[in-house]
Amino acid sequence: ELIGGAALLLVTHDIDEALLTADRVLLLGASGRIVSEAPGLRRLSAGARRSALASPDGADRRAALYEALRGASPMAGAADA
């Protein structure tokens, strides 16, 4: 959400933190390109955010981001070589 024409970029390695504090979560690969996107939970009240993260939908969001992270890793497929 823009406030007074400004936006905030939060960089974190904690997927739960990203989901809890952001409107939109973008996962960047090693190339710097977006490899996955998920809606964040920031617009919900604090209590509702934790409940939403613990819900099946929240678990699905987290799992999709982790799966995209595994696929974007430079080591992805290295075990197959």
C-alpha cells in the first residue's frame, strides 16, 4: 500500500515474517527475477493474521513459497546430476 506516494520493501529470509507483515510477498531467485508471488496477510488484524497463517490457506501459501524456493535454488537438481 502506498502511503504518501512511498512504498516499503522488506527483505527477509523468514517466510512467515513476510506473510505476516506484507501485502504481497515476492520470492526472488538467484538471478534476481521473481519466481513466485503470494498475497500477504498485513491487511488483517494482528490476531487474524496469526489465525490465517495457521489455517489451511496459510499453510498452502507457505508451502507454495517453500516449494518455489526449492525449485529456484542453484542446487535444485544437483542431486540428479
